[in-house]
Amino acid sequence: MLRAAFYLLAFAGAAQAAEVRREPFGQTQAGVAIVRTVLRNDLGMSVAAIDFGATLTAIETPDRQGRFANIVMNRPDIAAYEANQRRYGAVVGRYAGRITDARFTLDGTTYALEAGRNNMTLHGGSNGYDKRAWTSSLVSDRRSIGVRYRLLSPAGDQGFPGAVELTVTYRLMRKSNELRIEYEARTDAPTVINPTNHAFFNLAGAGQGMVLDHRVQIAAARYAEVDARKAPTGGLPSVDGTVLDFRTPRRVGDVLKLDDPLLASSNGFDHSLVLADAAAPTPKPAGWIEDPVSGRRMTILTTEPSVQFNTGNGFDGSETGSEGVAYPRYAGLAFETQHLPDSPNQPSFPATVLRPGKPFQSVTVLRFTAR
């Protein structure tokens, strides 16, 4: 049995020593032992993640009074993570988002995938990366402490060609309240890839009711148009004059109460928004989320070309977090930085093809402040 291990990573002049803690988090139904890694920086901010799904289980940040709270929706134990379908804080793949008609063609060959609702493949299917045990190792340098997760996905996995090695690193800055999520993928044969993190955030604190008072700004001028099945049409119309225009800050509840066809099919937001500075070589501002009561703000920067913005429409009170509180509809916001859905079938969208010798790399930064 793994005993909790503590690693003090101090540097001269630090207000307090950065700390890394590793501890057991139970076993999967298959008997695989799962470890939780907790990172804490010099300012007291902490990040926790588990090997199962490379899942973020907690991000504790201070409010304007200096009081810390976990802002990531989560589950109480490994059994709950195995059972849930909402992919709380997990890395999803091989392809985040929908692929129309559960198939795509690459280099002249058509590949069949697992078909779900409306004949779509969503997040790779039922055996997604969020349902697997990853291997983990610690990383550190003078600026950061972190944990790196690694997953080997064989050729044919979920129907996709090519064996893929995917690593995801959660890197917490020592002297600033900033979390970097770094992705890297390599393959031995042409394939497609589109990983993201599926966390839902409530900046008032997980389990603290709905996020209707949260304010949101998103640097997106266009969105991916979809049909009645939520299959992308290939169109990227302007957000001008639509409920999807968050280029100026808006209160979430004010927009959700609007009677608008764009919101009807999902009972809220579940839309792919194209960032103004798409596919930037270095992380560029994508937007921010703010809770006016606590003062917490999360600013998002990314190298990805789009964000899937979701207002937690599927929560219905049937699942409870580690706080012991059932999560109602609109209990959290997802801000998934990624490529557009169905890109393998949409030649006008930014490409998601991964080829041997040309690794996929992506960085998303979550920066926390309190006002």
C-alpha cells in the first residue's frame, strides 16, 4: 500500500516552501491503485489530480479576503469517478468533441468510430481517455512544481489509426497563482488528435450553488454552426447580434434567461467559439470568468484555436461532489480549450492531423486573481 509521501521543494527567500504530496486514492474496479498528487505553491494555492483520467480534482485559490476554496467540481471517490459520465476535470480524447456520423477519412482511408447519440462519436466514445489509469511522475524546476501524466493509446484504439503517446503536465507556478496545462502527443502513423481538459468551474466554490451571477468574457468573433443533431455544418458565422457574443463581459444568468433558438437544444450554452487569435504559437488571452461575490477571477490563455463553452446544462442533482452537495443545473462552467468539433470532416477548420515526426503540442494557462 502506498503511504502518503511529502516532498518539500524550497528555495531561498520563499514565503513558505512549495510542497508536493502523493497519497492513495483507492482502487478501480479492475484493481488498479490510483494515486492523488497535491501541489501547493509558495502562496498557498493548491492543485490536486489523480491518475484516473489524469483528472483535476481540486484547485484551491483565495478570494478577495484571502480565504481559500476549491473551485473545481469533483467526485468524492474513485468509484464515483468510474461511474460518472460528465468527465469531471478529466482529460478527454483521442478526439474531444463530436465527429459526425462516427467516421472520418484520412489519406484516402475511411475509419469507423464508436457511434453514440445521433450517430456521433463524442470524446472518443465510451472508453475514452477519461476512463483509464495513466502513469504519473513528478516534475519541477525553479519556477514550477508539477505532475506529468502519460498514456499509451494503441493503433485501432476507439477506431483511430496510429499508436499515440500522450503526455499531459499540470504545472503550478511557485510564486504566482497560475496553472499551466501542457499537452504533447506523438504517433507512429497518421491519425487525428484533439485532447482537452473537461473541468467545470464554480469560482464561488464547488457546491456553492449555481453560476448565474458569474461574469464571462470570451475573445471569440465566430462560432461553429451546427444542425439539429449538433453536427457542424462547416459554417463559421459571426457572433455579432447573437447570444454567443461574449466579447464584452456578460452575466451568465442574464443570457441564459433569453428565449433564443441557439440555447434551446442544450438548455444553455454548449457551443464551440472560434478565438480571435486562433492557433497562436504562444498562449494568448482567450477570456476570463469572474465571481463578483468572492472576487475570484480565472483568466484563460491558450495556443488552441477554439473553446467549447458549456454552462453545466446536464447537471440535474443526481451527482454529489466531495463537499456532500448535489450539483444542480448550472452548477459550473466548462471552458474547454481545443480544436473545433468534426475537424477531420471539415477541411475549412484548423487541421487536427498528427503525423510521425511532427509532435502535437498545446498549452493552456489558468491564471487566478481576486478583485
